[in-house]
Amino acid sequence: MVAIYARQSIDKKDSISIDTQIELCKRQLPDGTPCVVYPDKGYSGSNINRPEFQRLLEDVKSGKIDRIITYRLDRISRSVLDFANLVDLFNKHGVSFNSTQETFDTGTPIGRAMLNIVMTFAQLERETIQIRIRDNYYARGEKGMYLGGPAPFGFRKIETQTEQGKLKFLKANPETVQVLMRMFQMYGNDLMSLGGIARQFNVEKIPSPSGVDWDSSKVSRILRNPVAVMSDADVYRYYRDRGVKFTNEVSDFTLGKGCYLYGKRKENQRKFTDVSNHTLSLAPHDGVIPSDLFLRCEERLDSNRQIDNRMRSKLSWLTGLLKCGKCGHAVVLKSSYNGKYRYLYCTGKTAYNCCDVEGNLGSLDTVEALVRDRILCWAKRYRDLAGESAVAENRSCNQLRCQMEDVDTRIAKLIDMAAESSDMTVQYLDAKVQELTYQRQELESQLNHLSEGHRDALTKQIRDIESEWNTLGLAAKSRLAELLITRINVFKDGLDIEWAYNFDLK
């Protein structure tokens, strides 16, 4: 049986269609010759993972095919290695193949050599096209152009006429940007879980980007994308420490613009999880998420794996924080035979016999209720702490951090130059490094002075969570307690909370 194989990756004006390829192949056969057509539309020739081509190979192995005709050899494969393996397979099963555009006898040494030369140039063409597309893609990112695909959640694409033609940029979408901002607030400030956010959005029937139900993966991908962040020196440092390359100087990170993060990733790897060797470019649109909130979300996402995989107790969100107020040993939970009552006992008494506390330290439910009330009291008291003065201070701090990053970059360049310079030049470079070091110390001193007025800035991270408390799961409550509390000393007649910050709850 004669097989005709045709492949077209994309529809273009100058490309040969599937139907045309089949027609040209049939002209190689006498009229009335039966044949089977295997068409693959929308598949690249970079590999052989194509449904119709795989079906053709199965028919070759089963002995149904004795001849293959294709429009050009690169329709079968653009990979020299793949094609060499296919030639061996065809020879093994006695299958000949012909191309309508390349004519040579593969049964002779010169014919096989010509075949290898043709396939080598086919692979070279494919790799050249890939490099050209990649370079064009990166060049567009450096110019701040949107890199293609659906607009990120919270934004819409707008088209602008420029000297280079029509170009696409992003702009906040008034229909979804508020949901985006709320998502960051829920995860970064309210400490809701990814799944909790997804469930809440599904309950409220908020449409997801794909139109189907929300899930934790969708929420995570949106939170990871820096397209919405108001970029600053802290954002620059966060991505620099993760091996990201930049197309902008650190001094540009003072305008609060969004960011495009792009680069190649493995097929089984989620977007934005491993950003090493990725590239970040500042976008022309303004960010909508404050950098401190964005980075809180990123750090929480970064630690999710470690936190969520820890052996957490499933009995209380205060596990690990409870200590005996009399001897300082850990407190353990013991339940009644039916599990209805849960009481706290000092391990100094039960395990080490070094504490003279009598009986239990009280009910776990009572302790949890007291701690919850204190947390809610603090959250309500400090929910309006962040004001205009803090915004101004943050702006000044960011400018100083940007200047410090710029000085660090200049020092690093001078050190690299010194490694390849003469002794006299090294002396000059060393003096410049010393000068820049003093300059950086002065900037750092100014930054520390500004920061002294709001060293407890982390207290602004927790907003009024009273309305959300009942929706938080055990893990979320545990993370919140660990963030705010160092330890809880439990006594028979009450408790004393050692806060991580200097709270005034009187």
C-alpha cells in the first residue's frame, strides 16, 4: 500500500496547504493507484509526536505500507537524528519513500549522503527560525510591548499606532482589576489560602480567566505574575536574588510600572515557579498592586511548600506556641474518651515531673477563644495604621534603596575592571571603590534613619480580619498565629501572650 504523508504547521499565505501537498504527491502515482493519506495539520516538524504520523509508523511496523510519498523531506521531520532513525525503520520493514521536490536514490552512497545534507540544512533552517523568533520576542519585551497571548487577569489589551505599526500594550481592566487587587489582599493581608480564595470566588460566581471554576492553581499563577506590581527597588532585589536578568537599570524601578517576566521553562514546570535565567522588563503601564503586598504574597508562595509539608497538628492552630506558664515546658493536648472535651497538660509535670502544677491547665477551646479575641482586638485597633505619612516614607525609602543598588552595581563593575588592569589603574579603581563605599554607607544611614519611625511596619500587614476569621482553615490560622505570636504562657487562671511585635492592647 502507498502512503501519502502531508504536514502543515500553520496557515500562511506563502505556505503549501495540506490539500496541495496531497495533490502533488498523487501526481507521482499512476492513475487509479490506491493510497492512504495521513494529514497532520498544526504540528511542528521539530519532533515526530504527531497523531497521523504515529499512525503511519504503526502501519509501517505492521507491514501495511511499502512506499511513502511526501511533498518534501522536511514534512516528515526537520531533525537529522529523528530522520536517521526513521530511515533505519523504513529499511528494516522494506519501505521506500519519495519526495516530490528532492530526487535522489537512497539506495546508493551518494544518494544517502545527499539525503543527510538536505536534512542537515532542514534542521539548520528550523533552528535559525527558532532563534529569530526568540530574539524578536525578547526585543519586543525590552521595548515594553506586550508579548502576546490573552491579557493577564485584571488587564485588557489596547492597540496603539506607532512608527513601527500597530503595537499592543496593557491597561487595567475596570471590570476585573478590583477582583485582582482583592485577591492580593486576601492572600497577602488576610492570609487566606489559595483554595479558600478560589472557593470564595466560586461562591460569589466571579468568572475566572478561562471561564471555568476557580482553583488554587489559577489563583497561584495570577499571584506569581509581576505584571500588576508597582515595581520598586525591593521588587528588583527579589528577582535579582532569584537569578533573573534585567533589561532596565535599577534606577528605572522608581516609577511604579508593571513588569513583564518571560523566559523558557520546562514543559512539566509551572509558569513563574523557577525564574532563574528569565528576563524581566518594565512595562509601560502603571502597576496596581503595592510592592510590599506583592512581595508578601511571593514570599508566602515561596514558603508554601515548606510550611504546608510540615507535620502540623490537626487538633489546634496553636500547636507549638503553648507553654506552661509555671515551668516553661511544652503543653500537650489530651481528649476525653469521646473526644468532646480537650484539656491542656504540662509536659514538665507529666513527662519530667519537674512542675508542681496541679491537674490540667484548662480547656483548649477556652484558650483558643481568648487568643482569637486578642488577635481580633489587635487587628481592629491597627487596621487604619497605614496613612499618607507611611506612603511618603516608603517612597523616600525606595529611592534610597534604588540608589544603593546602583552604587552596588558600580562597585561590582569597578572590581571586575580591577582584575584585568595594571597596578597604577588598580590604585585609581580602588580609590573609586572606596569613594562609592562611603557613599553607600551614607545612603544606608539615611535609610536606617527613615526606617526608625516605622520599624513595626509589619503590623500593617494584618488588616481587619474579623469578618474573614470563620472562613480561615486550620493551617491559615496557624500561619497567622506564628506570624504574630512568639509563645503563649498558659496558667490555670489565664494566659500571657508574648507577641512578636510591640502591641499595645490595653
